Amino acid sequence: MIDDVRYAISNRIQFVDIHVIGYPVEGESIILFLRDDKENIVYTMVIDSFKKGKTNRTIDILKSHKVDKVNLLIWSHTDYDHSFGLLEILDHYIKENSVVLIPHSIFDRKGALTKYSKSVVDKLKDLLASDVQIEMVAEQKFSVFFNNAVSEEQIELSVTTLLPNSKHLLMKSTKNSTYCNDYSIACNVQINSTFNYFFAGDIIDEAILRIQKNIFPKSLSFLKIPHHGSITSTELIDLFDKKIKIPISCSTNYTKQRLPMNEVLEQYSTISKKVHITGKNDKDLNTDSYGEWYYRYNLVDMEPIKAQKQGNALEFVV
């Protein structure tokens, strides 16, 4: 189990910044920064990584914000489009007391991995003897507390992994499944029991149907649409109350399979105020080297969500 962590801070926690990054053909990475009211980054979370040629937006963003440590790294699953570039993060940003969440049974499924993913697994094995906390995911929950000695205010950031869960893993173990998406991590990041950010990885319907509904958040501040907007991951929509709209749902693109599918984005539009994508589902229409959506949530003043797009990113319109 992952230990809860406590930080002493001198300023007030105020902002959540989220970067959702996609590439012209394939590739997904997400960065979440927690900032104080002086714009200092107090916590950095990265989900997955990708790079294309000389373009690695994840590393570029970390460098531009002068980040020297990733506090939490989540490798949602071992597919190439979620993995390429992870070695740079492990080498340069995972340090003492960093937490790394990895797919369940990954060491037992090494024969089903790509050459690059095998090299990531080898690096993780080397880190097992260090002060880095590495955990295989199955219904994990841990919290990070930020204590302000001046105001006596305490902010809690909790991370709950809803998939894969033990029921789904048990079923997959009986079939000896090596399909990466069967083990994809989906997690909810909650701040002070008020703001919920759900990152769905590439979870598919068979797993979604096994989510424990009693721990699924009743409302979201943000949703990363699962599996690049595939028809195989739409069961998630039925878990939401359509009367409570999600402010923003965002999908990355995977043009090898013509994703995201417009009909799926239309379905997510029924539960979302806005639906964003990092690029179109035709690689010839993605003319820039990447697409990125940036979001800022003000936890104090409750201002409207700031949303900015770069490169191939665009808003989906029904």
C-alpha cells in the first residue's frame, strides 16, 4: 500500500492545471500541476508519455515550468502510444519518495510487451531497490495533505484507482489475458472532496461494467474520455447522471483506428457541457506536430474554467 504524504506549505493552494497532449497519429500524455496562490508548483502528476521524433511535449512542459521532480507517475497500460518516452521521465524526474503506479501483473506479462515497454519494465525493476514507491494497481487509494502552518488550512488530494479492480483481475487471470487494455488504470483525483478529475486511460466496456458504483464520483470537474473515443468504451456514459453535466470531457486521437469516433463524441456530449479533442481522426488533417488542451481550475475563487488549445486541438461540435 502507498503511504499518505504530508507537506508543509507557506501559501494557499489555489490552482489545478491540466495538460492533455496528443499527436498526429498516436500518443497520449497528461500532466496535472497543483499550484499555490503565488503560482508555485507544489505537486506534479504525469499519466503516460509519448514522443514523436524530436517532439516530446511532456518533457517540454516539465522543463518550461522548471519541474525537477514528478511526485506521481501513472503508467496506465503498456501500449506503445502510452509508453514511448517514459524512460526519460523515469531517468530524470522520478526521485526519492516519488510514487509510480504501474499496471497489474506487468512483470508476469513481459512476453506480451513491446521492446520499448520491456525496457521500461527493466528500469522499474532497477528502481525497486530505491526510495521510489512502485505499486501495481488494484483498487488503491492514497492521499497527499498540504498543511499551511499560517492559516491552519489543510488541502487533501486523494488518488483512487477504480480499475483494474480485484473482480476484473480475477476474471482475466482465469483467461490468461495479455490484452493491454484489460489492465488499464483508471483513476479519480479528488481535491477536498469537492473537485473530481477522472482519468480513464484505455479502459474498455468489459472492465467498466465491473466498476464499483458506490465509489464512482457522482459529479466530475473533468473527464478524460477512455480509449480515444472508441465505441468499445461507451458503458462509462451510463454511470453518470445526465442532469449533472461534466464541464469538460476531452479525448485524444488515434488515427490508426480512426479515433475518436464522431458518434461516440456525440454520446459524450449528452453528459458534457463541452467536448474537446487533441486532433482529428484522420492523420492527414493533423498538420501540426502535436495537439494540446490546457485547463486551469481556480479552487478558491471558483472562476470559469480557463481552456486553451494548441496545435491540432479543437472543440467537437455536434
